Amino acid sequence: MTLSLDASSLAPVTQVAGASVPPRWAHHPVVVAEAAHGGWDASHVWHDDDAFLVRLRWRERIDGGRPLAVDHDATGVSLLAVGGPEGAARLLLAAEAELRPGGLGPVVRASMPRGTYAAVSAAGARDGVPAPFDHAPFDAWDWYAVTEPPAAVPGEERVVELLGDAGRAEAAACLAVANPDGELPVGEPRSRWWGWRDDDGVVRAVAGASRRVPGRPWTLGSIGTEPAWRGRGIGAAVTASATRAGVAEASMVTLGVYAHNVAARSVYRRLGYVLGQEFESSR
């Protein structure tokens, strides 16, 4: 499912892999935001009225001389598609046939519109279903974005930006309890962090922001509240503060949330986030 998010104020992606991108996809918020992160090295692109598929060389992305927190595979590729699952499945099978004998190649990671894996299997292929679409996806998640600052949230008066080594240490200590599997590393350069303090000054909720390319859309990550402090709105408070800072600096703030996390989705929607694409992924 894809819902409307106005990205008309953002610079469209007019060229990918040397090919012109039609307006329908050039202004798609996921395409705009993900291309702007500076990590795309596209080798091929396919699209029609129903879906947009890009094949990316899977490589270390360099930011100030330091590899970002991504896997490295010299021969592998990454696939990203937006739109509808049946359209994405059709493009995938056509691309696999077009690129034979090697096909799409060893796919290190794929993020597809939710339902694509089942659609690929249902459509079938004369020479079999290409990997990784011959297995169930690894996870299901939703891509959200916002282009306007949220309204004030109760509890924001206790939110502070966690600065310097001491602030990052506080963020790490909170995340060890609140969200130990958060994907944004506390030590990533150019990241910023916010925390909600209790009466004793202890950080009980935290939100991080990845700012890989200055002036480009932010991505929030490693958002978490300690279990004993959940249900009090403090996660919304730190997310609101981080979002407001992001919109002040960049044109868009994005985040991803697992599909099963109903409570988090509700918080993000209250803060003005709009669903851009429902995804399923393998890696």
C-alpha cells in the first residue's frame, strides 16, 4: 500500500542509471529521499505505471573517509522498488530475464512493496523464481516521512539534545535497555541524539537522527523508551524534538517502523508522519 505524501517541494530524481525518470516516480517521496542520501550507485532502472525498480551496486558508502554502517559485498547488488506489489513482481521477472545469464545477480538486500514476494511466486518464471524471492521476506516494515514540524508534545520540556561524548554515552546506556537492536549506531558521525530526562536527570527515552549528507533528508533511528517508562508519552516527546530539529535543517525527515509495531505507528502519525510505502525486505 502506498499513501500520498507531498514531495513536490523537493528536488525530483530525474535521472537514474543514465535513464530519464517519469514524473510519477521522480517525485515519489521514497525515491527522492533515498537517492538524496548519497548512497545510490545504480546500474539499472525499470519502471512502468505501476512500479519503479532500481538495481544498485552494493558497496561501502563513504562519508568523510569513514565507511557507513552498511554491509560490503564486492559482487552483490541491492534492489529497491516502490509502487504496487504486482507491478514490482512483473518488473523483477522482466529484469531477471533481460539480464540473463547472470540475471539480477547475487542480491545482498532487497526492499520491495509488501506482497511482492508472493506475487513473484504466483507469477512464476520459466527458469524458476530468482533468489531471494524464492523464500519468504525477512521482515515487513513501513516507510514514513514528514515535511512539516509537529505540534508541541507534552513532556518535551524534559527533552535535551545529548551532546558530546558524555551525551552519546547516555544515549548508549538508555538504548542498551530501551532498544538494543536499534540500527543507527550511537557513534555514527553526523548523527544527533535527543533524550528525555527523569527527575534525577537520567535519560529514559532516546531518539537519534542520521544526517549522512548535510542539507538532505534526515532519517530517524534507534528510537526507544525503557520498558518501565513506556506508556507515558516520553517516546513521542523525544521523537517530536528530533523531528522538529530535522525539519528546521532539512526538507524531509523519514523513519522506518516494523509493521507489527502498532503503538509506534500511532505515535508517528500523531506527529504528522505520512506513510510513503509499505515494504518487505530480505538481507
